[in-house]
Amino acid sequence: MSASGEVVVPIRADVDVVIARQKVRALVSDLRFSGSELTLIATAISEVARNIVSYAGSGEIVMRVVRQGQRGITVVARDKGPGIANIERAMEDGFSTSGGWGLDCRAPSD
């Protein structure tokens, strides 16, 4: 972890997806997330990292614990890939450019 409390994980290959998962689990270990919450966080990091490898080739994930009011984590994924041509369309359930199901797996809002 850097002096600023950030964890930066360079993403260049599939092995970096695993490293990012390990780093986020270590980063949030003292936040008392449930097992299912940890699984959701690790899965989200895996998906972002996998997308960097698949679509941009390389990039980085920056993670930082947030302790203002609630416990949480901030995640910033950076790459220099081609971007998403139609963001509105990409946010629709069922839309996929890679042949996947294009499902919205976010937690329902309150």
C-alpha cells in the first residue's frame, strides 16, 4: 500500500486479475464485510480487470478504503482502450459486444 493508502495494481495479463482480487481482499480485510460482500467486491474487481486485459490490453486499478461515514472502497480503473462507442446502449440489459449475456448484476437500489 502506498503512503496515501492507495493500492495500485498494474493490469497487463490474466495473472494480474488474480493479483487484483488478492489485493482488494487484503485491503478491505479489516472492514468487517460479510463473506458474500467480499465475494461481490472481488468479483467486481475481477470483471473490471478482465475487461482491461480483453479490451484495452493494459491499464491499472487503483483502490482506496473510504472511512467517511460508512465503510467502503473506492475503485478507479484506468486504461487507454478504444472506449465504449454507445454508452447508453451498453447500459441496457442484454447488450453485449463480446457475445456474453449482457446482464446487469448490480445490487438493487433501496
